[in-house]
Amino acid sequence: MRRAALLLLLLPAVSGCFWRDHAPTQRGTLYSPNGEPLSGGRLGHPSCADALGRWFDRVDANHDGAIDRNEFLADAARQFALMDLDKDGVLTPAELAQYRAPYAEAPQVEEAPAQDDERRRELRPTRAGPERPDPVMLADTGLHNRVTREEFLAFASRTFAGLDADHDGRVTRAELTALCRT
């Protein structure tokens, strides 16, 4: 029961293929559990399993087939440094938007049906789905619309615990890619 509650809490944060920033009508960006864009822009649109698999291979520094807590936290620290564009030790929504801009998809536009009495066509943006919490800003435990390095690493530690399904201190590729089917 406790594990199920933790996973429900972490589900939006553990951001693999089930974490997309757009509605199903648009291709959304896939994020790693540490908030790294895994698709979009020059990364293309790999499947969830392929995107997480590439991330897994890079984070598994000793190539033993599992990511341990130290490897996971090292990746979180690396990712925080990349996202912290102004190097002040704090991430803000504006900073994240700037960092993610190369991976964002252009908004899709669909033609609205022309009405009989109108001769012009109107364009309207595709409807976006329900708002979802940002996978990085979820670490903002102080609710001050910014994430410090300490908050981010503490959140990464909790995320790792949620990913470690069998509680052996390691996250295997199977544990990670199983999330793609949820």
C-alpha cells in the first residue's frame, strides 16, 4: 500500500514516456526522470523505451546493467547544471523554458471548417490537454516558484526510491522501461 501511494505521488515526476508536455493530438517532449529532454527538436521522436534506454545507457556509468543511487544523483547534478543557465544555483520556469526551447514542438494548427455564409477560413490552435505539473518544478518543496540545487537533488533521491521497484538500491532497464507501459 505504501509503495502504491509513493508511486502515485511520483508518477508525474518520474518522467519517461508517460510524461508529455502536450495533449495526445500533439507530439510531446519525453523527459528523463531527472528532467532531461529525451525527444523533440534534433532528438526526433523515439519510442519511450528507446529514449529511456539511451538515457539509461549513459547514466549507467560502470555499465553493470543497473543505475545505482550515486549514478542517478550524479546525473541529476549534471542535469541541474545544464538547466541552470545563469549559474545561480536556482531554476525558474523562465530558465527552464529557455533551456527546453530547442526541444519544443511548434504548436500544431488545424483548419476550422468554413461556414456556408463565410468565405474566409479561420485557423485555430489545436486544443491543449489538461495542465500537468512540470517534472522539474515538482521539486519546489518551498512552493516559491523556483528550485534550488538542494531541492532538486532531494527530489531526485525520492524519485530514485520510487523507481527502485524491488528496493535493492539499483534501477534496472526493465524497472525503468516498465514505466512506458503505464
